[in-house]
Amino acid sequence: MTAQIIDGKAFAAKVRVSVAEHVATLKAKGVTPGLAVVLVGEDPASQVYVRNKGQQTVEVGMASFEHKLDASTSEADLLALIQRLNKDPKVHGILVQLPLPKHLNSDLVINTIEPAKDVDGFHISNVGLLGTGQKSMVPCTPLGCLMMLRDHHGSLAGLDAVIVGRSNIVGKPMAQLLLNDSCTVTIAHSRTRDLQSVCRRADILVAAVGRPEMIPGDWVKPGATVIDVGINRIERDGKAKLVGDVHFESAAKVAGAITPVPGGVGPMTIACLLANTVTACCRSLGLPEPAGLTA
Ligand code: GUN
């Protein structure tokens, strides 16, 4: 068997078209959705992400506000900026790029963002709302995975889902989303016994551990859907290469469908950030939420 490739790049382009249509409707009502991104310090990978976010925000017609702060910025100054953005009516979404420099308390910083503007879905209120199946802002990467899974399967009810990785950004919210869609959910991690057997039970296998190609094809149930969240930079044959957490060549021979790296989950994350910003804008105005762009 050769797996169907789930094209995240094409899917993300469709999401951006839908976001742009909603933005145009909102602009016709006199409202421009706005996203504020805060970057502290000069981490090169974070700078690339923030630049891409800003470009795509403008491309779909939204307002982009970038705040680049020195690595030595004090916690008080950062919290004061967030409080200002919380009150700013032009800002509907706020994202603080992680990781933050070590002298800053990330939990405190994230929990200072107004939950309704927390387009990352990391605020403790949004985590609680998602965990109890209530309307919330949903973390972008798991939301992107969910959109692709719903598109591929239709209903996810009753499917066995295994998530490898228990991070707050991907593993845990992914589990909540799949549970809310009536999957039977297992979260596996570095201490899980007999990980191969656990993975082989999965109709849906989500890999989010950050270890290059750690899941080989013989850990995949024939016909399963494999969502590879990993983006790992490795060197092979003297060349820099991006690989996922799944060994693509062997897994693609067994799986029913699989996301590639690059071009799978990655492009969906920023698309979902834009979707969350439109959602936050609509909710703030009491308007109907954009169909198909929320969990
Ligand atoms: N750093 C890496 N991924 C993310 C993300 O999804 N959101 C934020 N704020 N920072 C990140």
C-alpha cells in the first residue's frame, strides 16, 4: 500500500482564502481584524516565524502589529505592553513568541493576555475551557491537525487516536480536541512502555515529540492516518534536511494517509493563527463565527 499524502501546504492556502473572505466581510462592516505579535530577543528561528506571521497577516487583509523588544526587557515592561494591547480596540489577537528569555516567567506573561485575545490558546482559561468542551481559543498546531483529520475522515467518532508527546502546545490540546470529537485517546510519551504496540493500535497516529524519524513504518497500523508534527533539522550526506518525527519512507508504505515534512502540519499552524484572529474578532463584536475555521 502507498499512503495518500495529505497536502498541508494546499490545505493552508484554502484556509487563508477563507480567512481573507471573512476579513473582507468584516472590513465592509468597518472593522479590520488586527494581530499583535510580541518578540523578545533575537532568537533566529523565532525571527523567521514572526516575519512569516506578519507577512501572511497582511496578505489576508488584516492589520499586523509587531513589537520587537530587547532581550534584556524587564518583566514589568513586557506585562505593561500586554496590558496595553489587551485594551487596544484595534488588536483582536495577541501572540507572544516562545521561548522567552530565561529571566521572564512565561506562565505569568501568557496568563496576562486577555483570554478572548489569546490566539495561541495557551492562557489557563482557554486550556480549562477546551478541557471541559466549552468554546475557547484553540492552540494553532493542534487545530490545524484537527482540520486535516476531519477533512480526511469526516467523522472521527470511535477511532483509536494515539498521540506521542505530552507538550502543552501540541500533545495535551490535541488529546482534548480528539476526545471532543469522540475518539478513544491515548497520550504516549518518553516513559510509555512498549511504545511500538501502543502506536500500532492507532487509527490516528499523531507524532509530536521532536525526535527525528523515531517512529518507523512497522510501528504504524496498516491503513492508519499519520499526522507528523515534528520539524527536525538534520544533516544527511553533508546536506541540511528537514525531517519529521516519523520515518516517512517506511511509514508511507503502511499508512492509509500521511502528512509530509515539510509541507504537512507546518503550513497549517500560521493559517490557523490567522483563522483564530478572525474568530476572536467576530466573537468580540458578537458576530457569527467563521464556519469551518474553529474547533
Ligand atoms: N514557538 C513555537 N511555536 C509557537 C507557537 O505556536 N506559539 C508561540 N507563541 N510561540 C511558539
